[in-house]
Amino acid sequence: MRTLLLCPTYNRIDTTVRFIEALASQRVESTVSLMVVDASSPDGTAQRVSSIRPTGALEGIQVLSVPRRYLWARAMNVAMNEAARQLDARDAVILINDDVYPEQESIAILLEDHLGNDRAIVTATRSPEEPSGGRLRIERGHYGLLDADVSATTSHVVPISVAPGRFTVVPASLILEGERLHCRLFPHHFADLDFTGRMRAKGTKCLLSKRARFSDTTPPSSAAWSASARRRYFSRKSPDRAVSAVAFWARHAGVTAICSRFLGPQGRNR
């Protein structure tokens, strides 16, 4: 089995290089390659990453350049399109950000849990766990694991409703089927949630691995984002984003008729 890590980035070359170094130190038995999608960073990220020689766990590093206006979801779709040309149904992709630090065996554990659970979508656990004991809920301005009570079970893998995209393994078969992130109607903070929500509706398991862990390498900004979300995504001054948010809530509340009635067919940027 081959594994391709998909990582969008923009203008934080030091963070990206540290991330690649952390990946190289992973202990992984399978073939692992990295695809960095650079949104035309002015700091020379594409050139710097292209000059890095793969070592350790990394057997290859690719760089895709996209326009600066591409945010996380749209850049990830570009990576998914390219992954579909390189992989087959037995392989896996990992959606990941460069501002995370995976613990040394986390990728191997994530892939092990993925293969041991009917090729499910499996996401890693952030370390340390949330102060609430691991129970995260989707609210305005905050997204996470929907009703996933991490502390309530002793098992290593627990079912969840939605797997966020920061460190999540996805079967390549889903990518080959044409599944992508919605990025035209949904704000990019919600696109990964919508993706795994659709996969769950198709019968794909969404699981949380308690053994595969990662930590943030940049200061958390959920509070700041929470304040801005109310202004940006739920404001009458931003009707497109407000419609995006309404579509998100309608979909995950199961009220799909609202989307059909007011929005029509849901387009995707690929």
C-alpha cells in the first residue's frame, strides 16, 4: 500500500520545513510520499520545498503550485485530483496541515487503524485533549468532532460523526470515485466536515484513533476565529458566506430540502 500526504500551505516557509523534518522522523513501514500544494507563497516556499531531498520515512516530495486565492479546500481538491492520477484503490491519502507535529509513530498507527477497520476514514487525536475531556461539538465559530466523547471509552478507536481534516486518512478509493471537498458553497473551515459527513452517509465509517496523536505548532486561534465567524459567515454583509453557512447547517441537520430549494444543485470547484 502506498500513502500520499496532501498538505496545502501558504507563506510560512519555516513552519513547512519543520513539518517536513517531523515527517521524515516518522517510523513507517509502508511507502509514504508528501504532496505540498503551495498557493503562490511570496516567501519562496515552493522553491525551498522543491530543494529538500527526501529522507527517512519520506520517499518522495512533490510541489504543486496554485493561485494565491486558493484556500485550504480548493487547494486540497487540486491535490486530490493529482492523487487520483497516481494511486489505485488499495492506497490511502492523508489530509494534513503543516502546522501540526505528529508523534513519532502516529502515521503508522493511523494507517494501521485505517486498514483494521474496513478501510474507514480515521482521524488522529490532538494532544493534549480538549479541556472538556475530549468532547467537542460543532457550534458557530468552532468545529471539531461532533459528539465524540473521547474520555468515555477505553478502546483505541471510537466512532465519531465527523472527522476534521487536519490529520485524517482517507481511502484512495473514495478519491478515485470523484469525491472531493465542497469549496464553492462552504467556507473552508466547514469543507472537511461536509466531506466526511457525505462519506458517513454513504456508509463509510468515521473513526477517531486515540493512539495516533499530534500537537499544534502554531498558537491556537479558535477564540479569534469564533469572533470573526459570526461577523463573516453569519453577517448580512456577506450573503455568499452566510448562504454557505446555512447550507452547512441544513446538510448536517438533515434538512437537505432547504439546500435544494434555495441553492439548487451544489457545485464543486475541482
